[in-house]
Amino acid sequence: MTHSVCTAGPAGLRHQRTNHRTARRFGMLVLSFVTVCLLPFPAAAAEVWKDSTGQFQVEADFLGIRGTDVYLKKTNGVTIRVPLDRLDAESQQLARQLAMPAAPAAADQASDAGDTPDAAVRALAANLEAGNLRAVWDALPASYQRDVSDLVHSFAANMDADVWKAGVDLVQKVIRVSKEKKEFLLKQPALAQSPLDPAVAAANWDGLIAVLETIAASELADLPKLKTLDVGAFADGTGKKIADQVAALAKAADEKKLSLTEFPGVPVDSMPLAGLGSAKFSTVKIEGDTAVLRVENEGQTEEHEVVRVEGKWLPKEMVDAWQEKMQAAKDAVTKDMPERLAKDKMQIVLPMQMVQGVLDQLLAAKTQAEFDQIVQQIMQTFMPQLPGGDADAAPGAAGPATAPPDGAAKPAPDPFGR
């Protein structure tokens, strides 16, 4: 009897009650072979930890290292995350020593030899830990790779060129407005009323726009290139670049949370799951091209059926559903999508062109007041019944936030050029 593993990430092995839904996401299923809940490091006795400046120290239990962060539990029970490079050399060395895993048992060492499911999982996990996204693609059998490539190419071949261009042009215009009118956007009254913290938006603005620029300049934006896209090369190139940019954003955000006046730790609810390379996997049995993979997690032992396809070990559930899900996806991009595009092309393209006209008006704004007036008119045109709004105000009427500094109300430019 097999059991399922709890989710440990966006591409994790799913709990049994969500396995059916996960199986439909064929493009991500291969990741379910490795992303699992993992064993935590055993807690050590309380130690004194010093920061890199030598000014601050804290007494805390060592919980473990996750990526480039050390997790400590202070004597008051609060768990904190500390960047490894913010500790002094002695504390860094201590953290690495305490994080050193015990030598694997002889049985585990033997299971790594040869073509076994646990050896394949460990190799893939190590590559993912190192940021090698191409490893996910390489873990697929050649015929599965062809299926995915054919699906991408079929999508591009059946996509309407005008619709795709309108979408790409819109994204590029959004990027231009976000860069050229950054100051106006960050000072826009509507931003202050939104759940988004303006300070957080300002701090991450350039990084987020850089991600959009990478996508807009990639093969994804060029339909002819998408028709012949090398998916593996894309994962190795653009995909890795986007992942690195997002990781840099997250790291920068974490750095801003670190105190400059005390020990540089950020309070967290708990230590996250261990790195993929720390998983404890073992092969229970192999019979021809079928096997049982055992995963140990926090004292629990769970087993999963895997099968070998063209030399690659994959979850049995993924293999069983592959052909059906791939055929459904192919039907969607070769039949359903073309029919809808032929029928609703103008209803898709015209709104995007209309939004581009609005963005052109925003680009033409010379002052904050003029920019705010245009935004206000847009909101009144598309969302006239916003909560808290003046239901009796005439469409297009400028509110207090849109009045010019001199108090003389000026008509807002019509964003649609009427």
C-alpha cells in the first residue's frame, strides 16, 4: 500500500486528497518526484552567536541552514533567520559544522549505486539546489520532451499573429509607462488607498519591471521563435535568468528587514523545510521497470510507486495520466483555441488597443496633477461605482485628488482621444 507525501513547494508531492488535481498539471508533475517534506536538523544545545560587526551577539539553539540563511531559536523561544554572511567567521564555521549531516548508512550508500529511483531523485535534487532548472527537463524521457515541445510549437502555430502582437505590444507599453512615469505612479493617490504598501512597491519597482523586460525581450514574445522553441535551452537561459531575478528580489527584500541596531535576525514562524539535497530516499524494491520509492519525513515513512520510462524513473501516477492529459492539451491548442480566436478576435484585440491608448495618454502627462486626472477619469470610466466614490459625480469629473496645485480645475485629457 502506498501513501502520499505532504506538499513542500509549488511543485511538491501532493497529499492524497489533491493528487487527482495535480495529475492534470502534466507540465509540473515531474517535480513531484523530488519536492517533499524533509527531515529537520536536530536541535543543538544553546550557543552564543556573534554578528559580522562584532557588536552584537545572541544565545540561541541552532536549528539548521536553509539556503544561505541560518535559523536560530533564541532563549525566549523566538525563531530568527540570519543570513550566513551576517555572522562572524567563527559563528559561520560553527553553523556549518552543526549542519553537517551524519554519514549515510551502508544500505543508503548501496542504494545510490546503479540505476535506482532514489539515486535519480538525489541527482535531480542536487541540480535543483544548485539552480540548474535544465535538470527538470533532462529528467523527462525523450518522448515526453517531444510531447512538450510539440505542444509549445502547436500553440505558437495556432495562435493568431495579430492577437499575440497586440498582447506583446501592450506588455511593452506597460513597461514603458512603469519606467518613464515611475514617480507619478508611486505618488498616485489610488496607490495609497490600495492594500499595497507604497514603500514596498517603491523598493521592488525596478526589480519587478526588470522581470517583465526579460519576458518581453525573450523568445516568448516572438511568435516565429516560439514555433521552434528549444524548451531545454529556454530553461537554461531565459528561465534561469527570470528565476535569478526573482531570487534577487526576495533576497533584497529580506536584507531590508534586518536591523542595523541589534543582532541581524528576522523573526519567523518556523524554519522552512530542508533543502532538496537533504531528503532521505531509499528504494524498497525493484521489479523490472517498476519500483517502490521510500521517503522518510519527520519520523514518518511513506512509499510511492515509480516506473521506468526510456531509462527515466517517474511517478506512476504521472505516467498513467500523461497521454490522456497531453492529448487534451493538444486538442485545446489545435481545435478549441483557433475556433475561439476566429470567432472573438476583435473582442480580444480591441480592448488591448484601447488600453494602449490610455497608456499613451499617461505617457504624455507632464505633471503629477495631469497624470492623476487621467487616472481618475480612467477609474470613473471603467469603475464608476467604486466603494466610497461619489455616486452623484458626473462621469469624468475630477475629484479633490485630481485638482491642479493652483486650485484651478482643468479638464482631464480624454484617454480615448475623443
